[in-house]
Amino acid sequence: VDGMSMEDVYLKKIAGLRYFESMLGSDPGAEDYQRNNEIVYEQIWAKANELLATRQSQDFLFGAELTTADALFVPFLYRIGFVAKVNLEENFQQYPRVRQYWQQVQATKEAKCVTAYGKQFVAKVMLQACLPCKIASFKCGGRKYAALPAEMNRKIEAFIDEKRKGHLSK
């Protein structure tokens, strides 16, 4: 991130993950946080459909060639289909131009950079690396995460507090 030290980037990332993790529990801001995510999710679909509706039927987001915008949007669609194909289909019903776009993108060789890695591939890699064993080991206390210095934890907590204040003031 421009102007940030590598340490600050990692601190922000760790703090963001911890904050997100807290939102999955009984945090008072969790419901608002989830509602905001749902609003943004719907806006992404609506804007993409709106943009595609102004294009020729064979065009991608910004014309006849794939662009960086497509490179960012395609994984979004792929991930939804990967996790919950039903949600992808429901959204295609509401946003038919996005369905047409997705079919068109999948026919390109460039799409294989994203779509070639399905659930079978992920399961194979996960099992080869014995990921379930490693996760279980951490969860059961058999392995420990490296402890961060106290100063780092203080900075992370300060970042999380700022995020909470921002959500509670909305």
C-alpha cells in the first residue's frame, strides 16, 4: 500500500483479520457489518449488469478485450459459484447480462487462470499439504502461533478499536 511500511501493511492485515473474526461472534457491530456486506454485494451485481447492458452482447466489462476490471470481477463470480452455486444462479436470474458475460468469459483461455482451480484441485492440494492435520493441531493447542511482540499487539488493538468506533458511530 502506497506510503506504508511493510510492517504497517502486515499490522493492518492482521488487525483486519482479527476484527473480521470478532464480527463473526457476538460483537454489537456484527449485524451492521454483515448488512453492509450484503448491500455492497448487491451493488457489485447491479453495477456490473448496468455496465454490461450498455455494451455489445459480445463485449466484456469495458469493451471487446478483457481488461483489469474483468480480472477483478471474474474471481468474484468464480468464488460465488465455487462456494454456493445456488447463489450464483439466483443472481444470474436477477442480472441476466452478467450470466451472458460469465458464459462468454468462461469460453476464453484467459479465464482458465481462475477457473481451472476447482474444488477437486483445492482438495488435492489441501490433502497433499496435510492442511486438515495442521489446522487441527493449532485448534487443539498442539502447535502454537509465533507470539507477536507486545508493541505489535498494542498497534493491532488500536487499529481494531478504531474500526469498532467507526462501525458504532454509523
